[in-house]
Amino acid sequence: MSGGASDGPGAAVVHVHLGGQPVLNDPEVLQRRARSGEVVRVRRGTYVDAEAWRGLDDRARQVVRVRAVLAAASAPPVFSHWSAAAVLGLPVVGRRDEAVHVVQGSAGGGRSHGDVVRHAVGGGADTTVVDGIRVTSAARTVVDLARVGGVVAGVVAADAAVRRGLTDVEELRAEVAVVARGRGVRAARWTTGLVDPRSESPGESLSRVRMAELGLPAPVLQHEVRDRYGFVGRVDFWWPEQGVVGEFDGRVKYGSDAPDVLWAEKLREDRLRAAGLAVARWTWPDAWAGEPMAARLRAAGVR
């Protein structure tokens, strides 16, 4: 465990119970266990079992931080931005933010302290409650991510939110109107114009943003391809006029390098090519950089 300010004897200690061990509320015992690596200090007064912490992904760890702030707050705050996205289960890309984000009235000044970032908002923000945590609505969270994190962050979250029925394009546009003169509103507007819930992964959403940025024609999403033997597969992207199929790399899409998965994808791609389609494939780094993905698509015939 890394060093940091120790908890004073009067600290209100919260031990987030993630493992099978009993909850402890003794500051000295928790600090000793933190030094030995048995527990992890999330923030002042909050510890979690080290083994359980190692098993959490970035989103789950952010939710633990949110709960730690909530437990120590004198009044329940409204969590926003990356913190709200974690609670809502929305994917985030482009920025790994371990701070906890909250919103407050503009009179509060939006001043941050320690690991809590406070954002001043005028006129309030629509909120919802998830598992006892009050967060900005899905629409407002998407718009905030776009304004602060950029179009990619906005579209990745927006596609997922609309696909899951947490919001719709009209609600997103209404939230953009609320912040019409605010920072990053241009990115928020562009985000609402690119939303497509047919994108099934952050990588596909990212790819579509880069296509738009680089002037490539918009593809048809999730197109079903058939040949004389029947169903071949549902492809990520399809340009019917050029006869080109675009695929986000299968090992990324399916989270596996297993030989049987790779072999099945090879057979599928062979059938696509035999059906007269050109196939372009790319990975997350290709899409993030943009131009490598675009070069593959142009080589396949997308103009």
C-alpha cells in the first residue's frame, strides 16, 4: 500500500465490507492491517479487503469511492460525471479519473477538496437514485461527460445509455439546451448527433466517432450477411455501395485469444470474402489513433 495521511484517533472509520471477513471499526487495527497489506485504504476513514479490491474493475472501484464519500457526508451529495457514470453502469473512455465528482448549486462556487471534485451548476440538475446513491440523470451524465471529456467520452456513454433505455436522444438534446452557454457545449451537441444505440461496445462507438471526424461515410450498423449456404454473421459495420465490411477486432470484441474463437472468426471472414465483400479489421489502438483504422478502410474501398 502507498503512504498517505493517517487517520486520526477521532476519525469516523468505515470499513467497506466486500469480503467474507467481519466488519472492523477500530482505526488502529485497520491502519495496522493496511500497513500489512490485508486491507486497502480507499480514502481517509475507508478501507476494503485487499483481496476483494484486487477483484474489482475500475467501475466497481469508483462505486466504492462514491460510497465512501457518501458515508462520510453530512448531507447526501449528488454524484456526477465519471462517478455518476460508474453508478449508472455507463462505460467511460479516454480518462481514468479516481476522483469523486459531485454537483452543487452555483452559490457553492464549485470548489474541490481532496479527492472530491465539486462542479457548480445553475438551476440544479435532473437526478435519479441507484442503489441508494443519488446521481445526475443518465442524460445529464452523458452531456457532462461530453462537455468535460470530449465527443468520444460522450458518444461511448450515450450509445450505451440509449441502448439500455436509460435515456433517449430528445432528453439528451434537452440537457444540451440547459447548458447552452456552458463549457464544452459544442462537443455535447456533436455527441447528440452521433448517438446510435446499435453500437454494441465502446470500441464500436469510438470507431464511429473517428469515422465522422475523418470524413468517412457513415456505415450501416449490425448488418446481417447471408450467402447461398445461409446466415454468415452480423457485422459491425457495412458500406453497401462499396461492398465493404468493417469489423472491430474479434479478440477485443469477445475478450478472448482462444484458438477456437479465432478459428471461428477466420472461417466467418473467409465466407464474407467469398460472398464478394471486402473486409477491413482494426483494433482499439487503431481506432483510438483514428488514421490507422481509416487507412484500412480506405484500402478496402471506403471513400
